Amino acid sequence: MLNNMSTSKMGKDILSQPSCVSKLLSLLLEPKLSPKMILTIIQLCHSALPLMSLEGFSHINLPRWSL
């Protein structure tokens, strides 16, 4: 269902928002994600990034990555 989000107009509008991409990136830091969920998040990011405007990239909040 989530992967089909990028095919509808409303889904594309949602995915093109910097807040959505920020949330997807922060979800990748969750410690107990299944491999399928990680793949879904990466696929959504792959669909979302080309939809964003150049200005939108400056509004993405990158999560703190620490190992």
C-alpha cells in the first residue's frame, strides 16, 4: 500500500513535502525495523526525492546518525 502511494497525485504531493522525507529518514534510525520495512522506506525515499523542488531540499531535517 505504501509503495503505491507514489502513483497517485495525492501520494506524490505528500511525498514531495520536506517534512515527509524528513520523517522517512528518521524512521530508518528505528532499531527494530524489519528488512521489508527498511526496503519500503528506501523505496519511498527513492520516489520522493525526484518529486521535490530544489528549495525543498533545504528544508529537510536530517536526523542525527550515530553508531
